[in-house]
Amino acid sequence: MEYLYHTKLGHMTMWKYRGSDPCPVVPAEIDGQPVRRMEETFKECRFLHGAVLPETIDAIGECVFLGCDGLESFTVPDGIVRLEDYAFCVCRRLKTSILPPSLKAIGRNTFYGCESLEEIDLSHVDSIGAGAFCGCLNLKRVILGDDLRALYTGTFARCPSLTEFAIPEGCETDPYWRGPADR
């Protein structure tokens, strides 16, 4: 088996990939149990160019793609509702990430240090964690939707290229929010 996994609270969690395929297909089930979660699965797999995720997963867990320098583009599958903390952190070559309408929440530091990311459509997201896009040096355009409830400190800090950005009416900001100018 190319994956290390465990069952917790009746859910199969995949936590490490040991293979060498640059674009692996994650199985929908292992030993007859559906794979529901992923945690650190591809962390620091520098050779990884992509992955095909099963429909059984509803969230991309903490650090799943952290440090995957070979990842240049990724389409998050429909059905995923949450990108957890550090999910794509320090994927320096990640230029594009297509997010599905099902996605509602982005955790802390999710895209932190994704220096090549240029544009992101968050029009369907209602929650974005602190530092989520911090250090995205080439991020030029962010689309935020009317359902966004709050923005937190450092969400878009150190994004010097960000020129297209508007906070939706009714969106709260924390007392330390300085917006994209927080460079």
C-alpha cells in the first residue's frame, strides 16, 4: 500500500503517501471503508504535480499539500467544503487553484507563501482564516462574495501585487485588520 492511514471515530483518515507517482489517484476506500479525511498526506512531496481526490472526501485537511514545490495548478474537487489550516502552505510554484462552489471555509495560513498564485475566486466562501493568503507575492486579484462574514489579521498580508480587491458590504474585520496594505 502506498498510503499510511488509520481509522478514527469510524472514519478512514489517510495521512501519508509513500509512492512515487507525480499525480496519484487517492482511493475512495481502503479495506472496505470510505476515505473521509486526509491529513499531511502529501506533505513535502516535492515531485508531486497533482493528485486526484475521491468524492468521499469533504475537506482537504491540515498540511495535505504543504511544501509541494512541484504543484503548479490544482483544481479542488466539487464536494469539498473546507480547506483546513496550512493545506497548500508554501507551495511556491502554485500559480492557479480552482475552487468549487461547494467550498465554504478556508483555514488559517492555507495558501501562506504561495508566491506564484496570481488570482483566486472566493465568491462562494463565507469564512477565511487569519494569514490564509499571507506572502502570496504575485497575487493580483481576489474575488470576495457577499456571504463572507469576516476577515482576520494578516489574511492578505505581504501581498504587494494585490490591486483588485473589495471587501463585501457587511463583512466584519478584526480590530487589527489593515487590509492588503498590511505588507
